[in-house]
Amino acid sequence: MTETLIDTLHEADVALSVEAGELRDHPAVETLGFLSEISDQPPAFTLAAAATVAGLLTRQSRLAEGGARALASLWLATQIKGRIKSAVVRTRPHKLLEEGHYETGVNGPDEHDYNSFPSGHTADAVAAARAMGRVAPHAQGPLLAAAGIVGLVQVPRAKHHLTDVVAGALVGLVAEAAVDAVFEAVRARPRLRVALRQDED
């Protein structure tokens, strides 16, 4: 029963990729796809680093912290998704559409065309959005909405299957949550020292 359900979902996922991928040359998809490249590793890391430096130079602590959080979250998300991509084989939709070839499994070719799972663009976008949202709560909604668009457009772009996008979002959330835990632990240490001193007095 479980295997049948998984197979059905997998087939539906691939079928959606084939249908949505037919839109990959549509101007709207191409435009959104171009804009989504901001979440690729080089520009994402550059923007996070720039925000950190700008915050430090202008003494805007929230900007500096947001940039640092984003930088750390992006790094961890990249490490996690990189390890998964190396272990999991899944053909990218564009290869399926152009060559009619599809395979999935583990310990196969560690190459770009077979590294569809999970979506790195989505992982980075979600990780950065959550990180910046920690210091700018009012912007959390719009940031996550933008991250969602970055992820979802990868399907009609024929870059990723929908489940790749969902998995990428989970990677981003996990990475940012881990980084947030570290930041909060560091922030709590001075408060703990003060509390201990007060108890001693």
C-alpha cells in the first residue's frame, strides 16, 4: 500500500514536471527564472556578505546581524544539500524533456544533470529569507513569499521537480533553524552570567 502510494506520487510529480516544463520558453517563466538566479550560491553569498559589511560599517546592528545570519544559514544549507545531491540521483526535468531519459536512485552519477534533488535555489532562498526575517519580522512574509516564487518557478523552468523544491525548502528551514539556535545560545550567555551574578548577590 505504502509503495503504491509513493509510486503514484512519484509518477504524478514527474508528470507535472513534463507538463510544466513545456512552459520553459515562455517570457514570464524566463523572466522569473532570471530573477530567481539571485538565490544561486555566488550572488546569494555576495549579498549576505555585503549586508554584513554594510551593517558593520554603518553601525546598523540589525543589518549586520541579518547579513551574518543569512551568510551562516546559506553556508549550512549549501553543505546539507550538497551532501544529499552527491548521494541521491535524480534526472533534471530538462534532460527528461530533451532526451526522454529519467532515472532516480542512490549512488549514481554525481553530475549536474542528475543532481535535481533537492533544489539548491530553493534551499538558499528559504534559508536567507528566514534569516533576514529574524531581524526584520515585518518583512518575514514578503521574504518567504519571494522565496516561494524562487522555488516554484524552477518547475516550469524544467530545472527541478516539485518534490525537489519542497525538499529544498525543508533544507533551508532546517539550516536556518540550526543557525538561529546558535545565535540565540550566544546571545543568552551574557544574560545567564548576569542572572548568576544576581543570584550570588
